[in-house]
Amino acid sequence: MNGPVLEIRNVHKHFGDNRVLNGIDLEVGDGEVVVLIGGSGSGKSTLLRCLNLLEVVTDGEIVLDGEEITDPRIDADVVRRRIGVVFQAYNLFPHMTTLRNVALAPRVVGGLTKAEAEQRARELLARVGLAEKADDYPDRLSGGQQQRTAIARAIANSPRLLLLDEVTSALDPELVGEVLDLVGELKGSGMTIVMATHEMGFARRVADRVCFLADGVIAESGPPEQVLGAPQHPRLQQFLSRVLSH
């Protein structure tokens, strides 16, 4: 593909008088990993929800592969088939095995037969290190295993864009690494990813670009060594000193 996978043009999002996004501009290239950082309430999750059309933007445009997806005439369900999403909560279906959770989208959305979808799901579970958990229900999995299953489900239809919203925030510290390692592998396979995280070491290791959100705008962005190693914006300096001191 020529041109960026994702273009965010002057996006605003207001909830009544609460102005959460105040003019976000961002381009994401093919295979690029962009990490969003910022304090709670800075707009990271709202931006990700706008990208997946779970929230309607107040103003501005979002363009995916050259198509404006914020056009009101667009079919949001069709757009969402091209975007994988994983939130803080794992959101797995508790009444389905791990295998069926992952096989659901390839069957229902991708049009595969049951056998084809289950074969695809087994391949993905093997890729995320959970081949032996295929027949287990979510309540039998650790938090890290549930989150890896959720990521496998999100990439089951080979999305153009993967959105990850604080995917490690609900995990015990010893489980964080296994999920972040998986995200690193996805980057290595060329997936385009926009993710919000508070894991600064991970951002430094995996991000192509780090964007610091404050007051609903991108206050500073650049390569991780610049943004995290030599921050210019006073708010970013404050944020990093607070985060890194914990």
C-alpha cells in the first residue's frame, strides 16, 4: 500500500462540555507501531474508541487506507472487520472454549467453514503459546493467558490495524511480560499497531513513535529515545518523572 494506513485529521471529541480530544493529528504508516502515553483522562482510550468507531467524532476525519471512515454513510461493522481491538478487560465469551472464542470471527465475519475456522484458531493459539489450552474455558486461564487469547481473537481476521488499550493494566506484574512479548512478535510480523500503555520500558523497546497526549492534543511525539530520553514539553517531563519514580 502507498500512503499511510491511518490518518487522523484534526479530530475532536466532546462529551457535552467535557472536551476530551481537541484536535488530534496523526499518520501511521504500514507496519508502524505508535504508542500513546499520557495521564489518565488525557484522551488515549477515547481516541482508540474513535478509531474503532465505538465513539462518533465531534469534528475531524479518520481515514483508513484512503477511505474516510468517519463519513456518516459508512457501514461501521464493515470497517471494524479491518480493525482488531483489545481492551483492558479481556472480554472473552465465558461460555465458549478458548478455541471457539478465537474461531468465532473467522466463521461469522470471515466466512470460513467451522473446520477451517477451527484450524485457523488452532494455528493462532499455537502462535500465542496456548495450543494446549484450546479446550479450556476462560475462567481456567490466567489473566495473561486470557489477554493473549483476546489478542489471538483480535488478529484472527488479519486486520489492517490493531488497537491495544492498556492491555497489561489488569495483569499481575509477572504476567505483563508474556503479553508484551507477544505484541513485540506481532510488530516483527509487520502488523500496524496503535496502542496505549503505561509500560515505558516496553514503549522504548517496541515503538517506532511515541505520542504524549495532554489536554486532548498530542503535546509531543517522536522516536522513543527522544520522547522518553530527552523530553521537551514540561508536562511530559512531569509525567515521566512521576511514572518512572514508581
